[in-house]
Amino acid sequence: MADPPAGHRSTAATCTRARTTHHSELSRPGEDHGSPASTSVDVVNLSPELGRRGITINAIAPGGTVTDMSADAASQYVHPDLDTDFNTLIRTSSSLGRMAQPPEIAAVVSFLVSDDASFITGRTIQADGGWF
């Protein structure tokens, strides 16, 4: 493949599901725990090949994000033995004490596909509000 024209850059990006946590108080029904790690490895491994072609590749690992679906399913993510509600759990399990708003995740995507991120490749960006 020919080198891209000077000043030209293509971008490949992916968005993984919220990363897995080791907190026993959270229950994640049906989540594929290998998926986020696998995506991160793929991004690292593909970056040299794609970089030679002028393509950057990065992934985004978003934390919990406020959506209609998350509101409907919130109660399923709290372990049944816990005497707490979902909102309390979120406030005590992340540095920012809240879930992301969709525009906050979209801003990360916008940055990664912009020229401002032209020297970032092979990385997974954690946009999770400091989940611990």
C-alpha cells in the first residue's frame, strides 16, 4: 500500500463496554468479561501495521453511562444481598461519584478522530469517571 499523502491521516476507533470490576457488590448479568481486555490487546497489536499506513487505532472503555437502557436495567447490577440502591453504589464506587452523560463519551470519540490526536495510537482510553 502506498504511503498516505503528507498531512493525511485515517482513523480507526472502537468503543468497548464498561470495563470489568473486581467489586463483589456489583453483579453484571450476561457480561462477557474478556471483551474489553481483548479489544485493548487488538488495538495494541494492530497499531504497528496500521501506523505504517497512516492509520491510528484506539479504543474507548467507557464507564457506566446514563441512557434509557441503563435506567431500566440499573437494579440488575446491584448484588441481591446488598442493602443499597444503584445510585448509592455508583456514588461510592467512582471518583466522580456519578455515571457519564452520553456527550462526555462522545467528546472522547471526537477528540480521538480529530487532528489533535494525530500522535495517539494503540491506546485504550478509560472514560470511566475514576471507577475503583
